[in-house]
Amino acid sequence: MSHLPQEPPAPANAEELDSPHGVMPTILVVDDERNIRRTLDLVLRGEGYAVVEAETGEMALDILTNGGKPVDLAIIDLLLPGMSGLDLLQRIRHDEATKGLPVVAISGHATVHDAVKAIKLGAGDFFEKPVSRERVLVSVKNALYSSKLARKVHDLEAELLARYEMIGRAASMQRLYKEIDRVAPTKASVLITGESGTGKELVSRAIHRLSPRMGGPFVKMNCAAIPRELIESELFGHERGAFTGAQQRKRGFFEQAHGGTLFLDEIGDMDPSAQAKVLRALQSGEISRLGSERTIEVDVRVLAATNKDLTREVASGRFRDDLFFRLAVFPLRVPTLRERMEDIRPLADAFMTAFCKENGLKPKRVDPAVYTALERRSFPGNVRELKNVIERAAILSGDVVTIADLPEDPHASPFDDDLSNNDIGAEASETTLRAGGPVSPSIADIPRQEAGRRLTLREFRDQAERRYIVEVLQSLDWNISRAAIVLGVERTNLHKKIRAYDIRRS
């Protein structure tokens, strides 16, 4: 009984079926019959594959989740003692770390129902015992080839998505793309710097995908999110009983990233004791799990990111200078959104399109005034903040997104919307002239003194702002929405100013 054709559309050479870890694939054989395991071991090793064996489903799960060597394919007997093969397959598919593992199911006594269920759970093929050498190799090659194609499709989709999010027409972004293209094919460590929300993780993923390690794992560790006492365990793993609460062996991030890329985010917040051990691992290519004296060789490319000035951290003694120089072989700086304001419109359009698609909404048109209002914001949260603003506007708006749908700028100062900010006065004056209203308030009419004292600068500006708001409102027949556009502020912000200045329509 077979789910796939006997002759696979796979490459003839086994070398073309290499694992994502850059070596010949490792196959896990799960069967309670010793003779079956031995037969499969001889057949597979004869073709150059590495083989790991397990008698039970429980042993197989331990190997997959805590084993030292990554597994590229599993051959599972459906009728196992204890945990059945179907239960094991279900556990594999529900675990984030193993859900993509290709599986071939075998059995000597399984029913058609069992075989169909195994296929539905994601087994790539099913064959019966006694095993045939040719049949085994056909199934294994098919499964590995399909897995390789699936990885390529996934990587291509991820690359398209990354390019979609890393939109940049600005010269600073074009320079960044060129630098990524230069460093990605090399083995060099890269230190990615930039403010929070600029897209440092996207840069790291782009480097990984454009590197020879693109088929290997990409593992991210947020150094700032892990407590000091757990960081070594997370980085290097631990053995069972290594410390209180260590109930089973755990592979650390270095092991998980073997053959691929380890991204250390917020490296500037890493504890000094962990910094020394990371440096040692980078220099030697070896690690040891906590509670173990055995060293494990790891082949990992490290990318690091920080929003801190590491040169200052080094000068102050908070960061090791030798680790800094080891990481900063090729420094990359991601520009802030303030440095690439021309990218706000294409970014906003991309986020709006993506949000509507993800939530099943009809495409929305964006009023051009929205782009102008967005370009006047400071965006200290950079692209991440812009994305949040757009998603909220998409939720609040109708078919057309207007200024009234934008959330209030939490970073705006009391005078960010007056005539002195970003040439708003010039634009507002032109619009007001077209609307038939006055150009600007008469500064000469504002009193300089009050109650025998001179006005403060804030008091004078408040009076000027109040007069100008009144004039614009009068010129537009008190249409709040149009007045907000002319003044270059959100409608909610204009309402607040009207209440604060006690402006009333006479």
C-alpha cells in the first residue's frame, strides 16, 4: 500500500538531498522490533544517511525535543507499545519545533483506516512490512525531496514578505540593501544597530536568507527578556537535574541554531558573565550544557542587534570590548523613520493593504491629507509605531481613511500643531485663502501685557493659536473636519484645543 508513486520525482544523487544543516540527512527509525530497526539501519547507512533509533514513541519524542543531533526525517511504526505511532505523529505535528518534520509510516498489521489517518496527520508515505530496500529508499528520497522543496517555498515566501515589509525608496535604505547583499554570503559576524522599531530583526532575517545557511534554522534570542539566572541555560542548554526545576534535558539556542544563524537581539542588555561564555563559544565553536562536562561542537553564525551605543557601554565597562570587536566585524546601522520620511507613504499603503487582507476587509483608500499628517509626526517608535497607527486607522475608518481616523499623536507637544511646526502655517494659509478666509491672525492685535505684567511666551502663543483656530473655523463655516485638515491636526486634537480655549460659535 503506498501514498506516493514508486518512482520518485527526486534527484538521483543522495547528496542533493542534504539536510538543512549542511550535512547528509539524519533519519530517526522508531520501531519496537529490533530486526526491523537493524534492517533499516543497514539500508539507510549504506546510502550514506545517518541513523538514530528509538524503540518507543516516548523515546522518539525525547530524541526529537532533547536530542543532541537534529533529525531530518522519521520512519515510524504505527503499532508501538505505550504511545502509538499515530499518537506520536500527532504530537510531532502539534509541537512547534517538530511540526515540519517529514514522516514515513510503516506497519505490519495496520488497517486501511490507520494508514489513511497517518496520511491525514501529515505522513508523506506509508508502506507495509516486511520492508523492501528499494521501497524504503524510494519513500525516504521522496519525503526528503518534498521537504526540501517545502523549505524552498517557505524561504521564498518569507523573502517576499521581508521585502514587502522592508520597503525603502530613501537613499539610506538603498545603501542598507547593498550592505546586506555584500555581507550575507560571507561568514562574518554582523552587529546591527538602530533605534527600537526600525526593523533590525528584519535585517537579520534578510541576511540569513541570502546566506549559504538559508536552509538551516534561524533562531532568535531576546537577551533583554531572559532573567539573568536563566540566560546561560537558554544559550547553552542543560542536563536533567542540572539545577532545581531542570526535569529534563534541554537544547540551548546555540545547539538549536547548529548549521544556521543565531540572532542575539538586544545584545547590549546581556549579563557580563554570559558575555564571557558567548565569546568563548564564538572563539572555540564549542559549548557545554549546564550540568555536563561533555563539549558539543556547534556551527553557528551569530548576528547581534542593539539599540544602545555599544562603544559607550564598552567605555563604561558594562560590555566586554573583546566581545564587541568579535561581533562588530561588519557593523550595520538601520536608519530611523525620521531619516526616510519619503518612505512613509509606501509603508502606510503596504501596512493598510496587508491589514485589510489579513482581516478580510475590503481595500481602503487613504485620503492624501493622511500622508501629510503622518509626515508631520516624529515617530520615535519608527516603523513599528507607524504600523500600529495604520492598523488602528484601518479599524476606525470606513471605505476611506481620513485624518479623523488617525489616533492622536502621543508625542506631540502643545505647540506641535501651531504655525511654527513643519511649515503648517504656509500650507494652512494657502488653503484658507482658497476657502475665502483670512491668511493669519493679526499678531499686532494681541496684547503684550496683562494685569500689569508682560505675557510669557506660552501665553502669547496660546492667544495667537486661539485666534488662528477661530479664523479658520469661521472661514470654513465651522466645519471641524475641514478645519482639521487646514490646520494639519487630527480632528480629535482640534476638538481638545477648542475645549481648552473655550472657543464657541457666536
